[in-house]
Amino acid sequence: EVFANAAKYIRTNGWTQGRFGDVGEPVCLLGALRAGAGRNPSYPFPDPIEDEEDQKIANVYLEASALAYLKCPGNDLVNWNDSCLRTEAEVLTFLDELAAT
């Protein structure tokens, strides 16, 4: 559900690179994942994990990171999203693949 919500957020608000984005603005992949989990997209990953919602986001990041690494070894989510060759369509396809699992 988080991945489908993240894709919907990008389709509605747009996609960007180099920054998380904010509510109602274009967001990067990480910002979209946070928004898809019902959190503010502009805040980075919580450290330390403070509650079940933080743990849910951590699990989402881990699952997405694993797929990003398989698609492009050596890349984490940030570098995968921010690649100069990356497109919004690729990010949406990535999220749609995750939503289908």
C-alpha cells in the first residue's frame, strides 16, 4: 500500500531530484515513500527509530533499497533516484513493481 501511495503522490505532485520535496510539491523517491506512509515528505528518515510508524518506514526503505540495488548494484535509493539519467517514468515503474510484490 505504501508503494502504491508513493506512486500516486508522484503522479499527483511530480518528481524531483536532489531534495526530499515538501507537502504538495514534487518529491524525490524517499520523499514519496514517506508521503506514501502518511508522513511529511520533507523530513529525512528518523534516527533513532522512535515508534511503530518509524519502523514501518524503515522497513519500506529496506525493501525499496534491496530492489534498487538489484537493478543497479552499488546504488542506494538516494543515488538511484538522483542519477542524472533517471526519469520520472523509471521511478514510477520502480514503485509500481514494488506495489505489485
